[in-house]
Amino acid sequence: MHNLKLYGPDFSYFVRVCRLMCQYKNLNYELSMSPKGEFIQPFSAEHERIHPFRKIPTLFDDKYEITESLAIASYLEDIAKPSLLANKAVAKAQDLALANMIQSYIHSSVMRNIVLEIAFPKGDNNEIRWSLIEDNKAQALKDLAWLNERLGPNKHLFGNKLSLSDCYLIPMLDYFTYLPSQINLIKDLENLQHYLTFHKEQSYSKGVLEKPQINR
């Protein structure tokens, strides 16, 4: 029996990625900002003792602390079924490669340069820097169009079941449904639209894909 606690706010992209993994595997877990009993302020010195670069999330399992979403995924793969990775070596490597592309390169162009600027604007008086968004929109659209073409009419990025890559892509796409229409970069990408609709209806998405509640 595992006593899983996932540290991080529920609106966090990487927290939602890990929550999808847990729920697909039917693992009981607690989403908590107080995994050790006392509240841990994000980006504080106490947070730094958990993660040297103050990143979110961290998975706690009794005496173990596991940082970085790909490491958390690896741990969850070892402790629970069904697997999020293919059995064959080549397919497994391809899924890992795509998952890493999504959580690094595409996260940078889509999340960091578009979504996070809306959620946590850094302009004067905390205003959204619309010029910055316009400057970065072309690259974000290019990356999403590539995913749209790669996905095609399929419901999964690999095979016919949820994969690690899907866990990284689904929450990213979902954020666009809560943004102003002019920033919904997937509204004209039909494959991604159908894909997101399908996954939002699945049990593993329950309670995860919801409108982010951000307290400023």
C-alpha cells in the first residue's frame, strides 16, 4: 500500500499531468500543499529543501520524495498498472521522446510564452503583455499544428490507450478552453479539439481538467 501525496497547486500544469497518471492507474493520492503536515509555501526556502530549483510537483510516498514529472512517471510505472508506456522497446522510446518534446519544447512555446502570460502577467501593474503574446503566437501555432497533424483522427498519440505523451498533452490543451477566444490556439485544429473532448469525458480526467482557480 502506497501513501501518495502530490505537492503543488491544482492549477499547475505539471501537477495535472501527474494527477492524470495517478488516476489512470487508479492510485489513491492526496493533492496537498502540506505533505509533511505543515503548509509549504511555493518557491520558499522550505520548498528549496524539497527541490533545489523550487519546481512543482513533488511526489511523497511515505519516506520517499520524488521530484520532476518524468521521474514521477517512472516511479508510478513501477508501482502500478496499467502501464502508460508500450512494451516494445522502440515504441516505448518513441513515446518517451514525444513526452519529453511536449513537456520541454512545446511547453516553452505554448505554456510559458502564451498561457502563463495570461495567468501570471508580468507587465507593468501586472498587465498582460499582449505584444509578447503576439510575438510568440506564430511558434506556438506551428507546434500545435504539428501535433494536430501527427495525431490525425486518432484518440491517442500512441496505439489505442492512454500514453505518457497523452498525459503531457491533454492538460496543456485544456487550458485554452478557459482563455479568451482570441488566444484559443486550438479552436481551428479539429483533430486536437476532438481529442480533447474525448479525454475530458474519461474517468481519469475527473476533477483534473477544471477551470484553474488562481489566487493572486
